[in-house]
Amino acid sequence: MSLSVVIVGGLHADARKAAVARLLAEVPGSVALHHDLATASAGTVVRTVRDASGALSRGETPLVNDCACCALREDLVPELRGIAAAGHAPLAVVELWDSVEPKAMAEVVVAGGLTVTGVVTAVDPALVLPYLGNGDDLADGGLAAAATDQRTVADTFARQLEYAPVLAVADSPEADDEDRELLAQLHPTARRVPIGHGDPAGATPAPARARETAPRSELVRAALAGFDVEAAAAAQHPACALLPAEADAHGVSTLVWRRHRPFHPERLYAALEDLTCAAARSRGRFWLADRPDTLLHWDAAGGALCVEGAGPWLAALPDAAWDLVPPVRRAAAALDWHPEHGDRCQHLVFTSPGLDRDGLERLLESCLLTDAEYAAGREAWRGLASAFDTLLEV
């Protein structure tokens, strides 16, 4: 019997547990594997394997390099291989600990020679905006995965949400149309599967014979539909990310802003705080006039912005290097290709309730080179003050 692996994650613990319980209840013989990182301060990670009826085994694994998440990586694949070798379980549900991100774990499992058939993030719609607005460090809430973990609640939740092709959505009584619309606009391509009220106790397993003959639920079908780690990584990479589209409904808006003129570094730097706080979530790629060859990544949530270099624009590479670039990257570049600047562009997306679209567009436009600055040419642009040196740690 081949083993399918489904990864279920998310900071919304009740919704996550409900999704896992539902999978166990609906797939006969399935097991769930969970590593509890809350015990890391004592030097260990607690591993539990259970099925729909309860715990099957429990053990501990020591930290690796004082890192709980590293211990999880070291222990996960051998445990899954053991489950596969036993031959009793058709499905292993990997329930991630709160702040563990699914991308790294999916890649670890696939690299270990196992088959990931689905990645699911469980979500309570009523908590989406509060979590996106929470700029607290994970460490402050006891959610850090390592002593060096500097992530925040907001940026961690955003990545969990946007990586998974399937969202298991709890039917939260506190959620309203605005909450559900925000979720839909943040990840419009996700398959959103309702899972009830987010109460794992509600997922009581049916008798085995009934489960074997019952049609598969939407959650089970989505979890077993198949998963491509390379495609998922490409969909998040700054150069070819599958970003949200324009939208405006139920008080929530998504502004997609594209331009082919570079930003003036000093004016953009001066506007960073206002731009970062203008939306609950913003991300994309951009270019600065003084760094015409560097693709820059914009990633903002919880009132905090991360700007990083993401390598060169394709237009900055010699022709011979293009054969080394993945086809999805070349395809994404072609969509933005400009006769003069190639794939260099501003492609930023802002999503939020109550978004001031007009004010945001005016602010962004004011940060571009003026007509006179643009006409001065690329050599003159390189001479502009490099306001982003500190931010980019140059």
C-alpha cells in the first residue's frame, strides 16, 4: 500500500485540528503525525501519532542545533517512512505546529522520497484580519520555532495562507461577509473547503463500513488531488508570483498597480511607512532607478515591511543564461515585457478592507521618476542617492 501524505497547517489551531480530525474520520485507516514544539524550552520536541480513535504512539526527539523546527525536519521523514513500511495506513496527515510553515515541510517530505498529495491551511475567517494586523514577534507569544526566529504573527500567517492551494475554512459564527471576502481576495485561486464550526469534537468517525462506502467529502478530494512542490514554490517566488487580481466587494479592495517607470529611491523610501500601513497585506516586485538590474521583493503585513533583493531581472542577464532559467520565470517575464526595460516593472498588490485606492495610487505615482528624471537616462539614475542601502544591508 502506497502512502499519501497531506500537510495541514495554520496558526488558527481550532480550525487546523478540526480539519485533521475530519480527514481522520473520513479516510479509513488514516493516521495523523504531529510534532509539538511547545516543549522546545525543555530541549525536546514531542511527537504524537494518532488515528480517529486516539493516540497510537508518543515519543520525544531532541533539538537539533537548539532549533525545534530543525528537529522536526530530522524526525519527520523517518517517521513517515516507518508508517509507510508498516503498510496499514493509506494516508498520513502531517499536522504542523502553529507557526511551522507548510512550504519547508512539503519540500522536506518530497525530498525524502514520499508523495505529498495535498497541502491545506486551516482558517477561521473571523481571525484573518486580526492575524494579518498582528505585528508581534512569534517569540512574544511562545510560538517561535527556534531561538533565532524573528518572524512575526502577521508575516507567518500570510505565508501559510498564500502557499496552500487548499484552504479548510471553519464556519465561524463571528465571521461576516467582509471577513470572507478578505480571505477570497488574499488567495483568489485557492480551493476553499468548508469544514463546519472548527470544533474537532464534531468530526466523530462513522463506522468503518459506512466510511468505506460513503462518497469522499470535498475536503478529502481536495487533500488527495495532488501537489507539485516546484509549482507551489514558483507561485510564491517574487519574480513569477501568482499575485491577486483587481477586486472590490463587501468593503474589501485589491489594488493591482503596474508601471514600467522606476522608483526614485529617496522618494520611495520616504513613503515606505505610509505605503506599508495603507493595506492589511501588500506584496509584489519592484525596481529602483539606482539599481536597474536588481529585482526587489515587497512583502508587507502587520504594519511591517520586508524588502529583499531577489536576484537579477531577466533583462539584466546575458542571452546564454536564459536557458538556465525555469520556463515559468520566462513566461512570467514575457507577460511584463517592455521594449526598452524588458521585464523590469512595478507590480505591487494591496489588499485591505477600507482601502483608499485613489490616495494609494497618488502616493505610488509620486514615488516614480518624474518626466525630467526619466529623460535623463539610466546613467543619471545610477547616480541617485542609494536610500535603500541600510534596508537591503548593502
